[in-house]
Amino acid sequence: MAQHASLSPDRWSSFSLDQQILMIANEMNRAGKLMGPLDRGRMRAAYERVLNLTDLTARVQHKTTLRRELLRWRDLVAELYISPDPDASSHAALFRCLLRFTPEASKQLAVQNPPS
């Protein structure tokens, strides 16, 4: 978490919700590329950053419903974090779900899965 250790709630709240979600998504993307058995430590560190950034986002949100949904999503990521062998398909589903939190982040779904 060294990268985000100095990130205060005040600083985090200066970013738009779109930016916050996309920064969390960046860490999810990083974790998804580290599913190999030799990458477990780095994957766990990426999930740790996801959890911490999600906590910050929930902390600075004023919309109760958004906060509730973020915390539900966080619980599912926490399951991947503690799993000895996280499932790549569960990770992908959670990543897609995260990107659906805001219209701007949803645009990344088309980038991930361009039409054939």
C-alpha cells in the first residue's frame, strides 16, 4: 500500500467519482494480470490497494446507496484477497461490475471487449 499510503480522504475526495472508480479499476486490472502461482504476493498487494482505495471511496461518499453498493462489492473483492487460489472468472466479473458504477467507467467495458 506504499503507493497510496499518504492519500488522505481530503485528497481522495478531490478526485471525481469517475476518477476514483477508474483508479480502483487500474489496481483491479493489475491484480488480474497477476493470477499465476508465482505472482501471488504481487496479486495480494494489488488487491490490498483495491480494498484500501475502495474504503477511501466509501468514506468520502455522501450517497448512502452508492456507499452501500461499494461496500458490498468490496466484500466480494475481500473474498478474492483471502482466497488461496483466486478464481480468474470471479475476478473478471467483479472488474466488470466495478466499471458499471459510473457511466464514464462503463466506457472501459467497450475497450475491454470490442465488438467483433
